[in-house]
Amino acid sequence: MELFNVYPINNITITKAKGSYVWDDEGQQYLDMYGGHAVISIGHTHPHYVQRVTEQLNKIGFYSNSIKIPLQEELAKKLGKVSGKADYQLFLCNSGAEANENALKLASFYNDRSKIIAFTKSFHGRTSLAVAATDNPNIVAPVNRTDNIIFLPFNDEDALVECFQKNGNEISSVIIEGIQGVGGIHAASVPFLQLIRRLCSEYNAVFIADSVQCGYGRSGKFFSHDHAGVDADIYTMAKGMGNGFPVAGIIIAPHIHAKHFMLGTTFGGNHLACAAALAVLEVMEKENLMQNAESIGNYLMDELKKLPYLKNVRGKGLMIGFDVPEELKDLKKNLLFNQHIFTGEAKPNVIRLLPPLALRKKDADEFLEAVKEEIETMTEKVVS
């Protein structure tokens, strides 16, 4: 049997990782400025994380949600404290797509409506409703297509008001990333998020804050939507939540009530997942990683803005993007194979940075020096 070939793969095999660095099977060290799609939050193989998961595995790794799992309650309390949403309720699942599926479904249960507002360049996952609400026809199969999704221009206040005035009594939810990741690191404006909150309250629609990539401290606040000073009705989480262990969840405002069997999952909230998620929150708290993300992120953006050729440096905290001109279109590839630095990209010609929240200034400086070197080398070739 062979693998189903859906991933473009670099010919690199990673066998070891620590902090913001990884090593391949030939001993080559790489700086990880991408965190495996924003998954590595507290750093690779953090000692407390390894200990927490190992100790739990030596006790029990899994049993179903048919029994009490005190770790789930412990995680809910810790998450409420660190996120500042102590009065919310937690439902645990396994992935970002599953989190968004459950959020959209729960919203529809809540108000008995079916229309969903999503936005251009959005990415919410690859399953059912999550992919239907994703603005990429190439990954939406015919079976996923539905008339229940209304796509509006991102950050267009007039279009949003008009849509609610026209369809308000049919709209179940509005789903929005506080900072679009796959869409190219574009932040929802403060007035736009505040308008979503006001309209959802006015029309009894559910405000879903997709925080799968932009949440969990990456922006310098726990949820990037917090920068607008608003509370969503449901927040979806995954990626950095488990630092590499598959765990996800939604937190739900108190006015939305649970009923038995309305949501469910086999693996969600298992013992190992909770241990991993607790370790992440404990390290984030102890090591002040949200503050570190803000300060190192601001430093990186300030320094990147000083470099020639890079355009529109943007983002919040350690979720950063910038545009590169055609003569630097191979920058991501050259950083990987010449400088041994992992970064991400979005089309067309956008470099994305999503490193561990524990990134140090010396790591940031190493990246900046490498970018300078590549810009000089690549532009010299163009001139000559």
C-alpha cells in the first residue's frame, strides 16, 4: 500500500525537536518559524509538557465520555482562568474543522436557523459545513455545496449591515477568523468585529470566533478577537491547544444551554489530550508566553519593515505576514534549503510566520539575518 498523495512534501525527515528548533535525520538543525502550521505553542518537547503527558500515559491514556474524566473539569477551570472566559462552557473535540463543525451546528440548534455568514478568503476547515464556509472552491466537493452559506467581503461593514437587514431572521451565525491565516494574515478590523457583535445581539444570531489558528495567545491576547474588546458567543480552538497533540474544543457562552446528545465525540477530551492541553496552559501562564508573543512579534515586525523589497508587513504577536515581489518569489524555498529555516506561505507571494510563542529574541535575530542575506543574494542575481 502507498500513501494517498495529497501533500506537496519537502524531502526532509525531522527526527528531533527542542524549543524553536528541529533536526533532520542527517543532523542538520533548522529554525522553526512556522510551528507546523501554528501548532507548536510552548516550544517543541517542552520538559513540563513531556512529563505531564508521560505521567498520564503511565496511568491511563483513554476511556470514553461515558465516564467521569476529572481532567476535563480541571482543563475547563484552567482554560477559563487563562482565557478570561470563566463563565463559558467547554466542549472538547479533536481538530479545528471539528470545532467549527460543532460551533456551526450548535448555533443552528440554538436559534433554529440555517443561514451562515462567512467571509472572502476565509478558511474554517475541510469537512462538511466547515469547508462549505471556506472561500476556496478547489477544496469544496459537490456534496459539500450548500445554499446556506452567504459569503461577504471581509471587513466590509456596509455589506454586513445590508445582509442582516435583508436576511436577519434567517441568519443562524456569523463565523470569522480574528486574523485570517490561510487567507494571508489579514486582521478583522476592530469596528468590524464590534459591528458583528452588535448585529448578532440584535438579530439573535450567534457570533462564532474562529480562533483555531489566531487564538491561544498567538496574537498577544488569548483570542485575537479580544483586541476588539468584544465577547463572541462561541470560540473555536485547536492547533496551539495541544502543542502537537490532537486536541480541540469550543467554549460556549452561558446563554446557550446543553442537552444530552446534541454534540458528541469518541476521542475528544480523552485523558492524554487533557494532560497535553493542561501542560500548555500551565507553561503559557508560568512563562508569560502571551506577553512574549506580543513583544517578540512587535520586534520582528518593526525589523522586517526596515528591510528592502518586503511589502505590507502585518499581523499581531507571533502571527505575521508580508508580501514579497516577483524577484523574491523563491524566498520561502531559499530560506528552507539555504538558511535552514521553516516558514509558511499563502498565495500569491505571501510569507507567513507562525513560530512557537516561546521564540527568543536571538531566534528572531537569526531569522532576520537570514532574510537579509537571501534578499541581498536574490536581488544581486536579478541585477546582474
